[in-house]
Amino acid sequence: MNIQSILTNEQLYPYLLKARYGIEKESQRVTTEGDLVTTDYPQKLGNRSYHPYIQTDFAETQMELVTPVTDNISDLFRWLAAIHDTVYRSMEPNEMLWPLSMPPALPKTEEDIVIAKLDNFEDVLYRRYLAKTYGRRKQMVSGIHFNFEFDDEMIQKMFELQEEYENYDQFKTEVYLKVARNYLHYRWLTTYFFGASPLSNPRYFNGYKHPTEPVRSIRNSEYGYKNLEDVKVTYRSVKEYVADIQQIVEEGKLSEEKEFYAAVRLRGGESVADLADKPIRYIELRNIDLDPYQPYGIGQKEVEFLHLFMLFLLWTDEKAEPDEWVEQGEQMNNFVALESPLAQTVYYDQAKSLIVAMRDFVEQIALPVSTEILDRLEEMLEDPKQTLAGRVYLDAQKRTQKELGKQEGLSYYEKAWQAPYQLAGFTNMELSTQIFMFDAIQKGFDIEVLDEQDQFLELNAQDHTEYVKNGNMTSKDTYITPLIMENKTVTKKLLHRTGFRVPQGKEFTSEKAANGSYEEFRDKSIVVKPKSTNFGLGITVFEEGPSKEDYEKAINTAFQEDGSVLIEDFIPGTEYRFFVIGDEVKAILLRVPANVIGDGKQSIQELVALKK
């Protein structure tokens, strides 16, 4: 299959930079003096057995912050900001999050590292098993798990443009397998640029075998948290991947499938076995060190690079048999991870060639990304002191690694407390809604912002769903129903969930952004309309793909009526209007557009007069 010719097809252009993202970020709780806390998990944060955003990893001190899945990088970081705000303001006043992957100074004995005190005893037993197998100290390392999913329409278009695969699910799986194998081969590149664990803190190794420090990334080296040597899983095919993991569990080399700690996990359902019947839906990258200079452990530029890297890995051909290709990458990554953070990597020439290849890739498919990302990579390649590991190491020499963690952590702690009545990431919403969202995140309600501009939220807890407007209107106020119906965006989302066919589309709050999406809609039958008007005001219908001029004119017309504009699929059909009082339908109106049929004799005006 020639992926390169497919990716250069102009039909893919609107979808290449669209994706779905999620982040799981681990951090240790420490005092504002930079010492590991001895307190239990914050009681204000609800029950961690079902909390969607805030969990506990191995230890009672180790928090895991989980974002919802987002459709853009901006929303990803808004949720990271909101969840961090909630965590900081739910801990004890003298507690904060440690910003480094390597834990702070650990207790004198392993037994003093407290395993998470969870409600489910099986979860506690699993952590006790991990402590016995790997040691408690190794469990205390933290990092980022980055979940990435290509845009569905992009994969669908690729499938339509190829002829090798007849089954869509199989094709989609092969796409992700290729990216996974290539990432495992080339991940040494991310370790070079973004590895950030060059030094351990007191009592981390404590007599165990350890590297000669400093290195680029202890966490990503053979001394990091990884499976034992006899755990080998192939990425040749999903069938073999699933079979290998199941076999290893049966042999007792892993206690259960979630103990498989590869740098890449294939995801498609609740368990690995689900991949036997479902395509790979996304991949989980597990080798990202915490960036102490970013308030959430990772920056937007790094996420933008990872998206570009995923596309490049899809474009790039493998140059060896799958298992050999992956094994080469494992060896190269370990070598790079254990290099001095101030040394030029032994793989300098390969790294230089890869950056050149990425530039060529961006140019060949006319990808609308800034070359600033690649420029920055070249600077870090030429000067290792600019890599994350280089910066952390040099900084630690100036003020000790504990002071580095303490001072950076304090800056994020203080920022979270600057305006405790606001919720970071959502400060453009009404204050009452921000306060409501803070409380909902803190208590562990699953939240969806249905319409940010109109302050519409959906909350889910167990089997109950509640719609909230302006932070105070719920189902207790019967006026919530007409308010939902009045909002086209919210109505469409709710109808879709109950099985109704609704037009797909996008919402825009700026004319520039809407005009910039022309390529996405140029060949589609669409309706351009203001979000909140009735009676056809500002609406333009294109039963065939619009020209750029007509499209921009329609956008301008719609924005004259409303600050938000919807562009949706045009679905022909019969229109009815329902009149409902309470729970009863009192009347149904069939809406038929005004029309006349010509008779070849009379004018339209005369025919209209007759029809009256």
C-alpha cells in the first residue's frame, strides 16, 4: 500500500491536522518545601473509585490527572488547566504537585512508601504485587501518557483512496500498527529532545543497580520502570499482539494485561481482548517525561510536534521486518537515554536526516504548520544544552534538583491560588458557571460543555444525567427544556444521542476561522446558518459544493445575524413543527415552503395571487 501517494491526495488536506487527544499525567504530592507528603489523599476530591479526572497511581502520594478526550489541542490544555486548578485547591494549603518525573527524596525504607488506600481490595492487591515484583521505589516515577487518534474522516478518506484492503476495520488497524512500529523504532528522537530525568534524588536507587548520572532520561532507560526481560510482545499484527499478551499473563510473567508497560499500547476497547473484534481506535504513548518548565508537565508545542510526528511516521516506510525494526528502536532508545545530557548524540546524523525528511514531508503534502517546531528541533540537535535534559541538568547544578522542583512547583501552586474564585481554562465563562464546574470536577461528576457561549453543561453521575444552564438552572426548573430547544447546538447533540439522524457540521465564532475551513466543505452539500435565529434569517443552502466566493458570502451573511455560525450537512426531508405542553403533543404542523406551479400562461405574481 502506497501511503505516501494517498497522503498527498488533496481530499485529505482538510483532515490532516484534525485529531483527538487525551492526557494522563502522574505527579507526586509534596509539601511547599519540596518534601514528599505523609498525608492521605485529599478528601475533598470525592471517591477515586469512579472519579473521571483525578485518580491515584501506585502510591497514596501519587496523583493521576486525566483529561477528557478533546478534538483540538486548545481544549486539551484548557482541561489540563481546569483539572490542575481543582487539584491544587483541594489539597492541604501547604501541598503542591512535584513537577519532575523523578520523585523527590524518598523515605529511608521501602515500607514507608504508602501504597494507595483504595476501596477496591483487588486494586490494592495488584499494587502489592507490583511492589514485590519491581520494588516500591521504581513505582514512584511519574510521567505523561499521551493518547492520540487520527481524525475518523481522514482514515475513511484514506480507505476510499486505496485498493489493497476491502475491510475498513482491517485497514484502520494496519494504519495504527504502522505508526506504532515506527514510533517504537524512532522514539529515541523524542527521548533526545524531550527526555527530562537526568538525575535521581536521594534514596531512589538505594543500593540497586543504577546508571552513571547524569543521563538524558532515567525513566526511559533500562533503569526506568519497565517490564522484566522475558516479557516480549510483537507488533506484527493485532492478532499476534493480543495472543502474546494473553499468553504472558497465562504464564504468570504478568499478573494482568495492564501490567504491560511498553512505550506504545494499542487501544480499541476496555481490554486487550477487544482488539480481536474491534479495530485499533487510538494509540497510547507512555514514554513522555514531565517537563518541569511547563505548568501541566507538557507544552502545546510538544503536543503539536507529536501530532506532526504521528503523520510523519504514517508517511515513513519501515526498513526491516517488524520485530527487528522495533528491537532496533529499543536498543537505540536505551543508548540515547543513557547518554550525557550535554553530549551530542551518537545518532546525530540520523536525527539530522529525520528532521530534513520531516521538512520534505511537510512541503510535499502542503501541511499548514509552522516550521518553528522543526527549527527548534534543529537548535536542540546542534546544542544539547537546549534539550530538556540539558536544561534540567544545568539548572540542577545552579540550584540543586530539589530547589529546581520546589521553585518551579511553587510558581504553579501560586498561580492556581491567585484567583481561587475562577477556573483556569474556562475564565471566559460566567463566574457562576466556573464555580459550578470547579465543584463538579472536584466531586467527580463527568462534565461536557455542550455550549460554552450559552453556558450549557451536561453532568453525568452513575445513571443520572443533568443539564445545567448558567450554573443554576437544572431540571428543577421546567424552563430548561425550552432553553435547550432554543439552542440549535445543544438540541442537535441531544437528538443524536437518542438515535436521531442529525446533520454533522461545525460551529464557528469568527468569520476568519469559518472562511479558513472552506476546503473541508467545498465538495459537500451544506447549510450555512446563524446559531440562534429563526424564520430563515441569514441562512444559505448549497445543494452542491459551493464556490469559495459564494461560501464566503454565505459566511458573512450568517455572521451579520449572530456571533456564532453553524455549517452543517444539507439533509433533504420533510419539516414538521411540534407544539408541546407539559409532556403532551398538542399539535403538529407540516411546514411546506411557499410554492406555485406554472401553467405557461400566467405570471408568478398572478399564480401567487390565485393561491392566496
